[in-house]
Amino acid sequence: MQQINIGIIGFGTVGAGTFEVLTENREIIADRVGMEVTVKKIADLDIDSDRGIPVDRELLTGDAMDVIDDPEIDVVVELIGGVEKAREYILKAMEKGKHVVTANKALLAEFGQEIYEAAEKYGVSLGFEASVGGGIPIIGAMKCGLSANRIQTMMGILNGTSNYILTRMTQEGLPYDSVIREAVNLGLAEDPPTLDVDGTDAAHKLAILISIAFGSAVSFKDIYREGIGALTPDDIRFAGEFGYRVKLLAIARNLGDRLEARVHPAMIPKDHILANVNEAYNAIYLEGDFMGPNLYYGLGAGRRPTGSAVVSDIMSLARHIRFEPKGPIPPLGHVRSPEKRILIEPIQELTSAYYFRFSALDSPGVLSKIAGILGEHEISISSVIQEGREVAGSVPIIMLTHEANESNVQKAISLIDELEFLTDKTVLIRVNEQS
Amino acid sequence: MQQINIGIIGFGTVGAGTFEVLTENREIIADRVGMEVTVKKIADLDIDSDRGIPVDRELLTGDAMDVIDDPEIDVVVELIGGVEKAREYILKAMEKGKHVVTANKALLAEFGQEIYEAAEKYGVSLGFEASVGGGIPIIGAMKCGLSANRIQTMMGILNGTSNYILTRMTQEGLPYDSVIREAVNLGLAEDPPTLDVDGTDAAHKLAILISIAFGSAVSFKDIYREGIGALTPDDIRFAGEFGYRVKLLAIARNLGDRLEARVHPAMIPKDHILANVNEAYNAIYLEGDFMGPNLYYGLGAGRRPTGSAVVSDIMSLARHIRFEPKGPIPPLGHVRSPEKRILIEPIQELTSAYYFRFSALDSPGVLSKIAGILGEHEISISSVIQEGREVAGSVPIIMLTHEANESNVQKAISLIDELEFLTDKTVLIRVNEQS
């Protein structure tokens, strides 16, 4: 049986998971791909800590270049995370003619185009199934099973930590801060979990999904991002009263010549399949012109699921190599990329329905003043809840609107927030009525 | 740009959908695979009816052999359904060295091994993404993205018609017969929808999923099947009171050297993600040793979703051919098949929790007599509902059990059904507490 040699750079959580899959399922992997997949070297700055799995110490090296320079290694697996070093190693490995597998979402979101072009230039394949959705094979599905479709809508719960936090806030009525502390203590969130809760991690993943749907990288900085830090249990409760759940959603829509792309908390109808994705699970909801709606659900992180995704890429490479093909697999699943890059429409141009929670003194004329400003900005109200109950000297006024323009909404809210009887900044959550 | 020529046999719903995808998305397909995909011939007994899409009449032929014998056709797409003719055409096409794409689940479930072996013998590839789950790319996901895993559990809602019927029975409290009539009138079910509601269609699909998970075909007749015809709105309501929904589930579990494989109505906890798959949607829930739980959800039938799946197979083939590979893609995603065929454990050997609905005369001693027989068969009761309300002269007695052996349950129920105060056959629904 032919053999394919792997070098792993980065022996942290995902590196150890990858090694564990390759070791534990060695035989079924060989049966499936028709090649022996062998780990030849593992590089990490720390080659002494116990990873909880048996590793031949001879495989370990402290120098990533030992992996990259090894002429017997066919595939370099980059699992160190971070951007600068990872980029350098990947480009060097490609230059040496090695295929690359990576789980690095930040790198691909920010430097994807450079990496994809390098793969093409050096004639090597690049796998990154593990960069989005952990154990959910969403990238493979988009490149293959769904590839006959023009993707119209993507909505993802792409960050497990923030979904866990929102689930706990919803189910227990707990405030954000106490759930965060609990999640950090349980090892479910980093301390502090900034990139998870501020929308950056989800936006990285959304950028990658968009590149596959459209065949070229997008400008990451143009993806609007807003985190979950301003949400309160009250907002989640009010959402529930209106028939919605609150999720941190990554949304992209094909607008023809432009693209909608944004990450923010959103209210979705309780009976939507995405509303029922709880705890640390991830899910990606897609609509295509032929397939209709599709959902993919699973564990978005963790040593074993992410290791499983890394190894699926290694297996695809092994299968490809076994055929002695005359070229590499195109990284984005497009042989011919679009001539012009896809541009993201600024969020100010978009429309949405909105939920507002105004915090106001309980005095006459408040509601009419707020409603007046909204009306002047062509924002039409569909429901109002005004509870008598005072919270810290003020009462919450909750409104749902019909579809309105984001730019108008931002102008109206900034005027409202200047009113003297407003006691706190207005909370705004976009409402996703469309599928 | 290179070109790949397609011949379609069968121009019904799926054939028309396939042609529609290839025509409407011609350009994005070429961008993605790097080849022009061209339909060269379409064979159908009826070449006159309007399919609602523009077709060059020169493509049409009444004779399938015109497609199979055409030396310029690279891929034969079999979409006539049924078993005998389809089998003949596929084997002939393979013999002529043509790659084959099919949506034919009955054929693969019953004659899969023969077809897989023929593909190997003639060195051609075989795609059948459309045979399970319509627009859900579950076969590709299992062959690629999940291929590093040992699959431990599969649970599928694989028949859209029966899921639609159960959803309507659950949401509206309507009886089976009236929902069936409604579904037939709406064109959502065939008349009569026998293979959909008796579990056969779901079992066909389960057999195909099992072959991919384990690398060889299974004996279809060994898959236990039970339909939804005996369920009443009362059973669904009682299930709801216990916290469950009723679904027609196709279940397979890896028992090590054997396999559990069965299709029957099952109760699943309301908060399980599968319990929230409604209407005509399909879903497949999988657990692997590394990836953990995964769910795939989408439209399991229909012209456009199924057409999208057929075309994804054509695209995979085109991508493969473009590399001028030294061999075909193995049909089951396994280069080396297991030496011995996987055997299915008879359902009598399995254990499950159960729901029973006994219909009994409202007389003293009934409950103790029933409970006695259950106890003698080591079936332990976890809950009982006995409502005073009489239905047609008898009262329903509802019981949930702890895990019990199927063979003991069948023996106990047949004894109970002989008791003189039993007015109707006992209804039994298996309860799926395990993920």
C-alpha cells in the first residue's frame, strides 16, 4: 500500500486531536483512502507537556522548519493558530511543494487571497475544513454536494461560546456577566473571551464561507460585526414574548452584484430550526437556488471534532494523490474564479425589522416623542410593550418595527438617545423575519 | 475548456430538474469544475409531454440504448426509477465504460453490491447523492467530511411524505386517513403512498447510508420495517404528555461485529433536534467516534433539490476526469472493502424502552393482569396513564417502560392481546431515549 507522510506544526488541542484520530482510526483511514497515512514529525515550542495520548518522542521537534524542510513529508498541517507565524510557515511549505491543511480561520479570513494564490502558484492543494464549524463538514458540502447551486442565503451560529452564553441566559434568565464567569470556570470560554463574544470569530468563519460560495476572498474588514455584550436577560425575555429567540448570527445574502455580510445578535422565530440550536453547538443554514433550505449542525470546536475535520482534509488529499492527478484541488472549489472581487454592501444600506428597548423616565409624553422621531425617519412600529415596573428609576419601553433602513435607524436612535428623559443607551436587536 | 457529455435516461420529475440545473446554472458549473457540462441526449418513453422547460427536441430519443451506445457520452444519468430496467441500463452503460449517476434508492438497496462490483470491474465511477435525502448532500458528507470517523449511530427522518403526515397529525390532531387524503390531494403523496408510509422507502435509504458507513452493501431484507398506519392522534397526544414527539425513524447502530438496523415509528424527546424536523423535511442525525453528533437537514425530494444532487455528482465526476486520474472514484468511498459482510442483528435481540396503548374494557383487575404479564417478561413499567374517558366502549391504558428486550415484549403483547377484556390490538411505539 502506498504511503502519505504528514508533518504537524502545532501540538496544542487541535494538534493532539488530529494525532489522536490518525492513530486511533489508522486502519479505517487506510481502508477508505487506499494509502497508509503516517505522521512523520510534530513541531511545537513545547515538546515536553503530556497531551494525554501516547506519542513516540522521536516524532517531536521544537523547530517548525524541521517539518517544512523534510523532503519525505507530503502534507504540512498548520495548527498553531495566530496569523503571522502561521502565514509564514504555510507559504514556505507551499513553496517547497507541500500540500497544506490548516484550521486557521483568522489567517484565511484576513490573508486568504494570498494563501489561495500561493497554492495555485506552487501547484499544491489546501484543505481548511476545520476552520469553520469544527466537526461539521460544511466546507466540503459547499464545495461538492451543493456546488450545483447559486447560494442565496447563509445564516450561521458559528461561535459555540457565545451560543452557550445566550442559551444559558435564555434558559436560566441569568445576566451576561455571571454566565461568562461560569463559562470561563467550566473551561468553555477563554479568559477573556473577547473574540468569541464580540463577533470577530464568527465573522472570520463567515468570510471563509463566503469565499467558497463565490469563488474568491472578500475583504474581512467590510463585514459588520457586533457582539452579545449589551444583551440583558430582559431583552431575551421580551424577545420570547414576541415569539423569538436571540442568537448571534452570521448572515450573508447574495444581492446580485453585491453581498450582504454581517455578524450581530438577531431575533429569529422560535420555530425556525436555527432557534433550536442550543448550548455550544454550531449550525449553518443555507439556501440555494435549487436545493432550497439546508441546515448543518454539530460541535463547532473541541479536540476530537476539530481533529476529525483536519483528518478529513488529509484523507481527501490522500485520495487525490493516489490518482496521480495532473493538478491540485482548487482551494475554493472553483477552477475559474470570478473576474471581479465580490463587494460587501455597507450595513447602512440594508433594511431589517428591529427590536428597540428604550430606558426612559416614567413621565408623560415620552412615548409620543420617541414615536415621533421614529416616524420622521420612516420607521414604522409594529408592536409596543410598556411595562409599569420601574428598573433603577426608569421603565423599559419595547418596540418592534416593520422593515426599516439601517441608516435611518441609526440616525433616529442617536437623536432619541440625546433626549433628556432617556436614562440609558437604547438597545437595538435586528429581527430576522426572512428565512 | 474541456467538455464532458451527459446522457440522461428518464425525463420525469428528477430528469427535468437535472436538465434544469444544468441549463440554468451552466456558467457557474463550468467555473467550478473547469469543464463545460453538456447534455447530449435525453431518453424517455414519452418524448412529447411538456416538462415546463425549454428543451431542444433534437436531444430527445425514445430509446435508452441511443444514450448507452453513444460513444461521445461520458456519463449516463439513470433517472427512470424502478428496479429491473434501471439495473439493466446501468450495467450496460458501465460495460461500455461510461460513468453512471443515479437517484435510484430501491435499486441500490436491493442490488447495490452487484452495481458496486460492476463499477469496479469496468473501472468507472458511480454517483448516487440523489438517492438519499434529495437536496441534502449526506452521501458526500459521509464519504468525505466525516470519513475519519467510525460511525456509531445514524437516525434519519428519510421519508418526507410520512413526516408531513405525522406533522399534520401532531399539529392538528387529525387522524391518519384524513391527512393521507389531504396529502394525496395536495400532490404531496402518491396515491396510494404505500412505500412511503410502510417504511420501505426509508429502509432503502437506510441501507444505502449503512453501505457507505461500513464499506459494503447490507442485506436489505434484514432491515426491520414498520409503518405509520397504526398511529392515532391519541398516541401522538399521549406521547406529547410524556414529553415526546413521534417520528418515523430509520435507525442504525454499530454494535461492533454486528449492526442494528430498523425503520419504525419512534418517540423522541421534544427537545432533540430531530423532534423539530417538521413538514416534508428530511434530516439525518449521525454520531461518530470523533466528530460527536451531527445533523443534516433539508428537502428530501422534489424536482429542483433532487436535480441539484444529481448535478453535484456529475460535477464531482467532471472534476475527477479533468485530473486524468489513474482510476475511478470508489462508489462507497472505501478503497478496501471489509472482508466479511456486515450482518444485521434481528430486532428480537435488541432492547428499547416502549410505549404501549392497551384498549381494555373498564373493569376491575385489568391493570393488574396486564402488569402481571409484563412483569413475567421482565418488562418494567416507568409510567402509567389511565384515563376514565371511554372510547368506543373501552378505555385506553398507556404505559411507558424501562429498557426491555424486544422478543420479551412481543411475547408479552401477544399474550395480553388474547385477554378477553382487551377490545383492540395493543399499539406499541419504541421510545428512543438514547441520542
